[in-house]
Amino acid sequence: MTQLDYARKGIITDKMKEAALAEGVAPEIIRAGIEAGTIIICHNVKRSNGRPLAVGTGLRTKVNANIGTSADDLDISKELEKARVAVRHGADAIMDLSTGGPVDEIRRAIIAETDACIGSVPLYQAALDAVRNKNKAIVDMTVDDIFAGIVKHAEDGVDFITVHCGVTRSTVERMRNEGRIMDVVSRGGAFTIEWMTYNNMENPLFEHFDRLLEITREYDMVLSLGDGFRPGCLADATDRAQIHELILLGELTQRAQKAGVQVMIEGPGHVPLHQIEANILLQKRLCHGAPFYVLGPLVTDIAPGYDHITCAIGGAIAASAGADFLCYVTPSEHLRLPTVEDVREGVIAARIAAHAGDIAKGVKGAIEQDIRMAKCRKKLDWEGQFAEALDPEKARRLRAESGVADHGACTMCGEFCAYKVMDDAMEKQQAVKA
């Protein structure tokens, strides 16, 4: 049985207990959330080295880091180092989006490298296998080719897969009728539309959705229903194509859950600040509270090199409004394959956004960490501050680089540190009273 099957029978599994311990909540909260479809546990039954990851309502907002090779950069060792750095700095999940080199070897190496949750997009696998092994174009993939890629990822132990089931011919028509500046920016969405157009057929993942459910149920993989029509710029946000796809994903969510398959929904994208909360509310309503996984959202299009910041701004608002899972964006977004340092910066920025959202949502333990930090600052307890910091390494390095003076304060205020001044004032006041 799947975790959803167990939850419906009132059974608390070992995976639920482990996830509850990690979240600091009662196991019954996890079980009840899974039964309701508002919480998922990501953990493939084939995965021997992974930790069950719980995502959803009432839990800490999770962070995902995308890594993977491209045809222009095939260095496996670099991607493994990115995985290590991402997890060390607090990423809860790693998505392997490799599209170049020995992708099977890369995926299996990443899975073996970490016990973090692993996601993937099997359509990339199917496209590469068709081109390399069968001398076909992407549009020549068969339906069996597409599903063979899904089975391969399932067998390797991938915990959640992104599938663009809502990219349908009717949604494409809506996009064309309304008009968009950037059309489709999702790679999986673009592959699917190219295939549908060339073959004059419906999306196989939509048409044969029951076949997809049979596979994911067997491995208890989570279906991450991808947003093939996510906006690639602010001007395209919250349009007919995006919302029509979301309506379809809501319908598919119900079908999947009925079959015992856990689901989360992927969301935008590039969204103006004032539309983010509405996007979250729409998703939660249309998809019956299923966990929401958002890319950013990025709140402006004009910050290449700083898109980890535009992502963190949107991510904080999204998380506070109810988003459950943030996909990081690195400073290299829109420019190049990210470096190891880009990955570190992207993870930290997304964690800041997730934590800010958790405080707003009242997630257990969130504000308590900030209170501990405040108390350490008041006492000029630097080791305590480093322990509470989201990036202890950078905090320690910046303080050391400035030189540590005998007065114990930082070099911003030195001996005129407000904490020291107030401590002296309070000591004098106490002495006078005595």
C-alpha cells in the first residue's frame, strides 16, 4: 500500500513517525494531513538511503535546489559537489535536471550521494534516449518511450517526478488566442507542445494519466504536477493559459488521490508582487489544498545576476500566503549553468524566504530561533549567533575579516555599541538603586 492508503486506514507508518520527528509535530498530524491530501511524504519505496520528507500545511516550508549537467557542461563531479553544498546549507530536496552527458550515471550518483529527497523530470530522459539510442528526433518519441523514462527514474529511487500533464491542446489554444510575450518557458512544457503539434495528438501524460498513476502507485512516488504554462515574465502572469492548466491539475489531483497517489502542484514563475497571494489562494482552492511548490516567484524581470534576491522576495510572500515548497533560484538564472557558489547563495536566499514565511504562518519553532538570536546579540555572544545563523560559515568569516577588538562588539559601532551602552546604563541605574 502507499502512504496515502495507510493514512486512510488510520495507520501511522514508520515513515510518518520519522517525518513527524523531523518536523517536531505529532505523528497523527502527518497521518491526518496525508489522508486529507494537504501533506505528502516524498520517499520512493526503492530508495534505500533517503529520509522521508514531509511537505504541506502546518509544516516547515521546504527548499529545493536544482542541479544537473547540460550539453555545454558535462562535469559530473561538479554536480555532485553542488548536491553536497546544497544539502550542507539546508536544501531539503535536490532535483536532477541533467540534459547532457551520461544522465543515468549522473542521476544514480546524485541519489547515492545524499539522503535528501530527490526529484527529476523523466521527459528529459525519454527525449535524450530517443535521440541517442534510437536516432530519433524528440517529436518521434513514442508513448512507450515516454513511459519507459518514467519507469527508469522510478526504479532508480527518485522520490518525486515532475510531469506536465496539464499541457493539453485546449490549453495551448487558449494561450495562442490570448497572446503571450514569452509563450512557454518550461522545457518540459515546450517538449510536450512540440510533440503534440508534430504528431497532431493529445499529451500522452494527460491522455494516459491512469497509466501514469499505476506506475507512481507501485513505487509510491509523489506526482509533482508541473506548470508547463508558468509565466516567464511578469506580463504573462495569471493569464488564461496558466489558470486553465491549474484547473486541469486540480481535476488530475482528485483522480490521483482517489488512486492512492500523493500529489503536489507546481506553480509560477514570474509574478508581480501584488498577484502572488492570489496565485496561492487560487491553487489551494482549485487543487483542494494539495501542497504547492513554487519557482520563486520572481517579482521583477530586470535583475539578471541578482535573481536569487528577486526569488527570495517573492518566495517569502508566497510562503507566508501558504506555499509549502520553494524552488531556489541562483544568481545565474537566465544567464548560465550555476556554479557551486551560485548554488550556495541560491539555497541560502530561498531558506531566508522560507523561514520568513514560516514566521508569518506561525510554524512551530520558527520565531523561537529568531528570539534565540536576539538574546545572543544582546549578550554579544558571537558563538551563539553563529550557531543560530542560516549561514554560520559566512557570518563567522565576515566577523573574522574585520578584526575582533577587545571590546567584544563588531567594527560597525565598536566601543559605542548600543548593547554595551545600554548595559552600562542599566548597571549604573542598578547601582544607584542599591
